[in-house]
Amino acid sequence: MFKKVLINEDHDAIISNITKILRELNVVSIETSQYCDEAYLKLKRANIEDAPFNLVITDLSFKKDHRATTLDSGESLIAQIRAEFPEVPIIVYSMKDQIQKIRALVNTYKINGYVCKDRKGMVELHEAIQTVYHNKVYVSPQVKKALSPKSKLEIDDFDIRLLTLLSQGQSQDEISIKLKSNGIQPNSLSTIEKRLNKLREQFKANNAIHLVAITKDLGVI
């Protein structure tokens, strides 16, 4: 079993529960952090001291407070870990269940496990740690379709951006202006209209509100 594990989580109760699981699995050394910057520094120091962590368990969302941070999300921490410590296994333990997000984490950052925080979360985390220890990828059953081949409902990052802006109540004109101001292309009103019409057909939505509801239910946005 893993000998040295870092838990990156900003809720004391969840840290306590994860620690209990690791103790049950006979993990010898457990360290914790409540900020992604802090987690990164602990990883860096451990490597310098030639006592690296064997596993990182991290959330994705961290509540902001008075403390200024450079790495402000679990995803930013994961990107940094993969850039500097590519061999360290990573398990994400998060409330987020968007299929597109999970697929990106697995494909882009090669995370080793993704466990959803829900009623069976601790049971699944216990299983995930054992699975990852045996060099296999674990993903919670309810979001396992994130690893399946692309389906007809697969969409790209531009589509997700449009849907996200639409879900924020922005009109097509406002979306066009937003994209132009951020230097994102394509950004013409006609292109946005065509893409949203295509998405409505793809998801069999009656209108924009229905489209947003469907894609939220599917975990696309």
C-alpha cells in the first residue's frame, strides 16, 4: 500500500474521513493541506528531501478567503503536479460530476482516479485507493461514461463555452460581443446562431432554456 499520502481538501470533516480510510489501509505517513499552493510546496519540499509522496488526493473547488493564492483550484494544482512530478498518482475527490470535465482530467492530466462526493463517496474512495495502488484507473460508476468512446452527444470546448454563456442568461448578441472582447474566434453572430441551432437539434431541445437544462442534466456544463 502507499506509504506517504497528501490530502488536499479545505473541509476538516472530509480530511478526517479520508484520513480514517488511509489509516484503515495502513498508510504510514499522511499529510494535509487546505490550499493548493500549500499542497504544491509540500510536494516540492518532499521531493527535495528525497521523501516524495506516493499519492495525492485532492478536491477541485476551494473556497476563497483572505489568503492570496497562485494555484486557486485543484485543476491548477494537478496541472502543476503533472508538469513537475509526472509520476505521482492523483485521485480527485469532488462534488463536480460534469462528464466533460472528468474526461479532460483523465485525458489531459492522466489523473489516476475520480471519485464523486456523494452518499457512497467514502466507500468508493476506499476502493479507488486500492485500485490506483495496483496501477489501474478508477472512476465512480455514476460518471464512468466519461471514459467511454465519444458519443453523438460529445461536443467541443467552443460549444461548452457557448452553452456556459447561454446558461448565464446572455443573449446571442451578448455572447458574440463577449467572445470578440476576449479575442476568441469564431465570434460572429451568424456562427453563434448556427452552432446553437445545431446543439438544439443534437440534444433535441425545444429552445435555449431547454438546451441549457438538458446539458446541465447530462453534466456537459
